[in-house]
Amino acid sequence: MSTGTEVNSTALIADRVGLVAGDQPTHIAGYELEERIGVGGFGEVWRAIGPGGLPKAVKILHGRMDGHQAHSELKALERVRGLRHPFLLSIERIEVSDDRLIVVTELADQCLEDRFEEARSQGHKGIPRDELMVYLRDAADALDFMFEQHGLQHLDIKPENLLVQGDHVKVGDFGLAKDIRHTAVSLVGGFTPLYAPPELFEGEPNRTSDQYSLAIVYQVMLTGVPPFAGRTAAQLTAQHLRNTPDLSALQPVDRPVIARALSKNPLARFQNCRQFIDELSKRRNSRVRTTTGGHTAERPTSKTEVVDPANMTAPEDLPALETVPLPPIDPDVTTTSFRPAIFIGTGGLGGRALAVLKTRLCERYGDGPLPAFPLLYVDTDARSITAVRPDTDEPGLTDDETVCIPLRSSREFRGDSEIHLGWISRRWLYNIPRSRQVEGIRPLGRLALVDHQQSVRQRLRDVISRAVTEEAIQQTAEQSGLPVAAGPPDIFVIASTSGGTGSGTVQDLGWLAREICEDLQVEHGQISAVLLHGTGTSRQTSDLQEASTISFLKELQHFSTPGLSGPRGLRSKGTEDETAPFDHTCLVHLGDGLSDGDFCEQVTRLGDYLCLNAVSDQREVLRLWREQSTGDDLPGTTALRTLGMASTDDTSRNQQADSADVLCHRILSEWFADLDDGGDASHSADGLQEIRTLVGKLGLTEEQVSATVVSCLRGETGRRLEAFSQACWDALDSKPGGTGPVPAELFDRIAAPFADVSADDADPFSPRAVIRPQLDALAASRQQAGAAIREHVIALLDQPGRGCTASMAVRQLLDQVNAAAGICERLRDEIEGTSKQLRSLWCSSADAAATPLSPQQLQELKVQSQQYCVLLCSLEVCQQMLEYVAGVRDIVTAISADLVTLRFRVRHLLEEPGQTTADREELPESVVEAFRTHIVAHVRSGPVSLWDGTGEESQLGAVLQRQAVEFLSDGIPGEQPAGTRSGKTLPEAAHPLLTNVGGGRRVLAVLPASASKDRWKSQLVDRFGNCVSLAASADNRVSVYCEVERITFENVLTQFTRLNPRLQEVAARVHSRNDIEW
């Protein structure tokens, strides 16, 4: 009989499986590869045994050495291989094997992502904070060492590249490391979008780039919720570049720190990563207290938010701060008469608002006086007063309607300094600017008012006393034709909280108006403050403007809180009562980064709002809103309000709607271009490369299919299979003298577990039980493969113009899957043939059982029986691989069917009313191109909602229509002025800019007769909820006002300080007076 020593195909299979006699693993560059522990687009990482038996990690890059990826990796490795730091993963060896780059590093226990999943499996939201802080401090030390000592930034910091060893973390994978000390450095691609800072998307890495990524790692590993929720690279790019990070998953004390590290401006971040981690560490047990009873409570050195910890709940228990709709209020206007209303403006923006109000009154009622609706403008700057004087175009404010209160020099104040030093610091009194201007300093604004209080008091007294006289009421009624009647006058005080004069004087003017009414024994109505906040384009100026608003709000909070005493008003000793300066306070956020023109535009809208409060039927609606917003559900404080305003011309809006239809049809057509036939393959070379990459991730290349079978049987699995074969041998080798088992019995015994398909693997030493984990992993990977494929198709459908690429990608993927199935079948047939051949060599002879075997033959039988066991296991794994491929094929086939359904849904959408554009004028290509960019940034997963059935055609059409109208309202990018509310138009633009502050909202829409009330009501209710009131307008403009009420000071202050906690320090230095413990 044959000795069985030559089986050619057995050698082939043994080489593929990696097992030969003695079960020796595959070697590469002198390392024994045991287990593949990672695979991705860059290559594979293996756990290996190096010389001396030490465990190592071996990274094998995809592609040849002359490829771009290997070249980039090698350049990065050359930068860092000489670095030595305890928390940098050491690079021990760089080799080239078979024209592929091999990198050997020390082996970690796990990566930070693995530790996160482990913590989640134990019931935590993420890695416990104290443990995570240890890891990130290690990473920060390493990253700062890289930059401070060598000028390097890692540029791909993410949980997978932070490797846990014992109780510490080491930074690894330096494939993108850059020396950023050279100005010519640039970067395109390769980084991870979820963790990448905005400057990387622009190809301009900065010294704080790694800090930004580390901040995202902190939030994700702690909470499981990323600060940016995009699902595709395009969405994440837009969010990193434009959006404010969502830090709501973090504890309040952490948010300011993370917000600073995630600043879009790299220079606004922390000096280095260690400083960032140090600031987080300070927040571990931080508590922030307000000042009560004249005593200043402890504050953490990190200057965190203005939140009382006594009222602080755990993060998971914090209530949502979104506004809720309140029932609309529609008064009976038939019984309404007009009563006097007094408007006091202070500071530059206050004067501009009064000038707009004066213009609106003159447009409606002529240039005659309206003494029941008087205006008074108070300012320290004579130039601002001159700017609102009457001219040929505008009625402006007359001498009787203005009061100038200029600052004197420091030398002039020295004679009566003792009077002022009781409430103002010497630093301000003796350092008045040479320009005699307030220059944004709040205490100087109040100093000017105190210095001129007698003249201001007299002018305001004259205004109030005359407004309520019968003569003034009759004259106003005759001039305006309005039913003006006697009654308590409403008083409105308008000022900017971000300026020195307005912010420093407005509270005292509120008290002064209240005091004068009491002296005159005039019953007043509501005293309301309309306060404006906005910042300019200069960073230095904008910081002072925000600090002024913070300082003002803390003062107003103090004066509005029962039980907090202190001098109030302008009298020499003030008053010790607890009267707040205003009955109602509305804080209007105008915007940030505003030019002078932007301020004027916003103040113009405010002037319209003031006119609405004085001489329109809607004033009763607004008054009732204020009366019903008492803040009774906010014990211990007076509530704030905020306001959003927007307006448009109804005729131009109709024209915009037509142009929007054209844009929508164009985008929809491009989104799904060539969806019917899959498009031209030559048009999608990038799509072909993406498919190759995806096939590699799914493990469906020819090399990967074979490697999967190999990897399942290496290492410990191979040794356990060898032990099983040995057990079968020992059980049958019972003849005296050790003559060995009968070959047929031996092969039958080895094959028995594979033949019993109903076996439950109860025996842990059976071959099925040994390879069960690998088989289960293959079964589980089917679901992961489906998710990866769907994600790829979603990414294609999310990009306009790639509908054809999606169809072609699915077809190509189906071809690849079928090819992989063919590979599996050939490999299965080969293994099956080899195993039968091996068995027949030993068992075909009729007298094999009776023929004694020589010692050499016995040794060969033992070795090849082990190979037989490995082959049978390989057959099982190969069959499971076939089932995996078949499952992937089913998924791809189903996706292909979904795309066919999508084709019909798109046709239906394009045929809807409003999408037929043949009779409409085409728009310039530059407009269409700009809209494409706008859509990528603003419309999320529109086509996907049609594809996966989660959305309706009408919903996607409505989203695109709304975005098109907003886009057209803003004009072409590059032509609109800085500071406008980009990307927003009615009704979206009417949302207040002060967001995430809670409260309840009501909306008033003032519509011309030509407007469709039903259409507007539907749009506004859809956007704001059931809180909308409609009113008639005398002109052709549509104006929408959204008021949010019952807002706490704490919530507003949090919004102003969370992105820049340092402003608290500045705000403390610009309080308008120092005779009160704020």
C-alpha cells in the first residue's frame, strides 16, 4: 500500500491554513503571527510573537511600497520613530516584506474604544470619569511632548488610537503626524471626520488641533454621545465648520471647558492639552454659588457657570431647555382704545430705535406732534445724538426729544470725588478716557447719568406730566385719528446691554420713571425694558460687549430677587426697598459678528415692534402677553423674555417661491440622475475605488476569503485540534506493543463529530466546539456587513448627483459578492477533495486493517490524521463563509430592489404639482451651484428617507422647498453682508437667537390683505406649534414676532458664559457700581 507521504494538494491547503506538521504559524519578518486583532482600509494589525517570545503588534499596510498610502505612512513614521515618551507607543521596527510595509510596535491590552464597550456592557454610560481622566491626562502629556519638543501634531486622535496598557494610555498610530512649525504644511484626507477639528477640513492644522479631538474623545467616551451628530463625512464637515457643539450630554460644570476646547478659532482654545485636562480636573467637585446676604461665596478657580448647585440636578435629570408653545391670546379689539405710551431710549442703539419709531409714526400720521406718545433719547455721545437729528430723508429726533449727558474729565470730578467714590471705583473715576467717551465701560455710563441726573430728571418729568394731560391726548387723537383715551401710560425703556451708556444707565432710568410717576401721583401702566444684545466684528470689542451683558444681567437679577437689599436709583443714598426697575424685561439677541449695517437692520425691525406696541390694534395682544407672563411658576425671581423678529415682502416671497420650485426640481433631478440605468461607469471612477474599499472591509476579496479560513484555525484553535486528533489516536492505539490504530477507524473517529449535524457541542474538546466561536463570529458579521453596506449607500444618496453611483455601486458590489461566493465554492471543493484523497490513501486497501504499519508509517499517519482534522474544520469554516457570503448577497439584492422602488418614488416626486418648471425662468448656474453647496450642509438624509421608507415624497419636497426659499432670501454667498442670519428666512428667522433657555413661546404674525392667512397659519403652526395669533397689516409686508417668556436669569447667563467662561472675570470688573455685593 502507499505510505501516504505525498499528497500534493494537501501541501497547498496546509500552506493556506498555516498548519503543517507540528502546527507552526505563519512567519513574517521574523515574527510569528498569531491572531488578527484589527483590519481596516489602512491594512491589518496582528498579535504576534517576536524574538525571545515577547508579544508584539505587527501592522501590515495594504498596497505596495510604491503606493501613496505606504509613502505617507513611512514619512509620518520617520517623524516619530525617534521620539521617546512613556505614553507614546514605541515603534520598534519598520520592515519591507514582499514589497509591503511592516511596522512592529509594542502590544497594548486594548484600545480606549474597547474599554468604552466594556464599560457599557457593565451598565455604565461610558468610561467612569475618574478613570477616563487618568487616560486622557496620559494622552495630553504625550501630545504636548510631541508638539512642544518636536513641533508635531498627531492629527488623528480617536479612541482607537489611544491604547490601554495596565492603568495608563499610550498614543499610537502616527500615520498623519505633521510638523506644523512649517507654514507650508497642509493636509487633505485621511483623518477621522467625527473627531477632526475644523481647520483640518481646510487643510490647515494648528498647534491646538489635537486638543479639539481630545475634547470630543472625552465627551464620547464619557457619555456615548458625540457633540456633532452627522452620519456622513459631508454632514460632519459642515457641523465642525459651522455648528455649535451639542454639549447637553455633559454635566454643566464640564460644558464651558469642552466648549472652549471645541472653539472654531484655534487661538481661543487652551494653551495646550495639559491645561485643558487640568481645567477639567478642577471641575470634579466644583460648586458655583451666587452671592447672598452681602457675602461672597466660594467659586472654583475655573470660573464656571452661574448656576446654584443647590438647585442643580444630575445631568440625566436635567429638564429639557426647549421652549414650549403657549395658547394664543386674542383680545376683543372692538372695545380697545389707545392710551399714552412713553418711550425712553439710552445709548446708541436706544437712540436708533427711537429714530425708527419716529419715522414709522410720521409715515402713518404725518409730521404733526403726538404728545401722548413722547420720545426721549439720553446719551453721553453728542455724535450719536447728531446722527439721529432730522434731515431731508428722515424726521429724526428734535432737541426736545434728546438729552446729552457728556462725561467730564477726571480732574473735574476731583472736587466732588467723595460723593461718587461711595459707589464707583477709583480706577474708573480717575481714568476717564481723554475722548470723554464712555468707550463701552458701564460704570462710566452710570457716572455720566449721576452727574447729569437733575437735567435728566427734569426732562423726563416734563415728558411724563405732559403725556397724560387731556390736551396731549386730544391733540394726539386729532393728529392720528386713533381713539386715544386717558389711562395709565405704559413706559418702555430701550437700551443695549452690550454698550457702556445703555447698559450703565437703563436700570436707573427705570427707577427714575417710576419715582417721577409717584411724585406726580400719576398711575403708570407697565414699565417694560426692551434690552438689546449684539456683538461687533472685532474680537476685543465683542468680548467686552458680552461681558457687559453678563454684568448687567447679574445686576438685574440681584435687583429682581426678593430678599436681596441694596441701594436703588439715583438719590444720594438710594432707596432700600426691593422694587425692581422694570415690571417686564425683554432681552433681544441681535446676533454676533455684526457690522454697523447689520445693527441698523436689526434695530429697524425693533422700531417696527415698538410701533406695534404703541399705535396698532396688536398692542393689546402684546400687553396681555406681558400681563400673563408674571413668572409665578419661577419662585424667588422675576422672569425674563426674549424676542425674535423677521419680516418680508409678500410679493417678493411669491417670486421666491417660483424660483425655489426651479431649484428644487433641479436638485431632485441631479440627486437621482441616471437612476434608471445606473449612469456611465466612466463617470464614477471614485465610486469604483469606494466599492473596492468596501469589499475589503467586508472581507470579500480572494485573499481575505482564504485568510479568513486560515485565521480561524491558527493559534490556540490549531493546538486544540491537534489535541483532539491525539485523543482519537490514543483511544484507538490499544494493541499490545503500540502498533497504532487502524487507519480507517482513526479517520472515522475524527470525522464522527462533523457527520453528526445535530450535535450540540456539549463536549468542549470536540472540533465543533473548538471552532464554534469562529463560526459564531462569521454568523454575527453578516449583520455588521449589512449595516456597512447600507451606510455606504446612504453616504452616496446623501450627496447630490450620486444617485447613479449608488445604483452602480450596488451592481458592482453584487458582482463582487458573487465572485467571493465562487471563491468559497472552489475552496470548499478543493478542501473536500483533498480530505477524501488523504483518507483514501490510508483506507482504500482491503487489507489495510490487517497490515501492520512501520514506525515511519505510523508517524506519517499521525501527522496526516492531524491534517485531516484541520481539513474537516476548514470545510466547516468554509461552509460558514459561504453562508456569510450568501447572506451578504441577499442584503445587496434587497438593497437593489429598494433602489428600484426609490426610482418610482422619485418619478412621483418630480411629477408633483410645483415641480414642473417648464414654464418658469431658469436660474443662473452660479445660483444652482451655490444651492448645491447649501443643500449638502443643511439637508440631512433626504434621499435616504425615501429609500428606506421612513419619509414621504411630500416631506422631502417640503424640506427642499423651505431650504430653497431660505437660500434665495439670503442671496448668493459672497454678496450678503457679514453678520446676517445666514440660512434663515420666514418663518425660521423669527426664532429668537437666544436659544436653549427654556420658557414658553407665543407668535404674532402681522399679514397684509394680499397674504393667504390659511397658508401662513399652517406654516407658522408647523414651525412654532399651536401658539400663533394673526393680525392685519396696513402695508404689503409680512412681519412675524416670536416672544419667549418665563426664562430664568440662570439659563440666560449659562448661554452667555458656556462658550467663554473667562467672560465672568471681565464681567465682574465692569459692574456699574461697587456699593453692592453682587
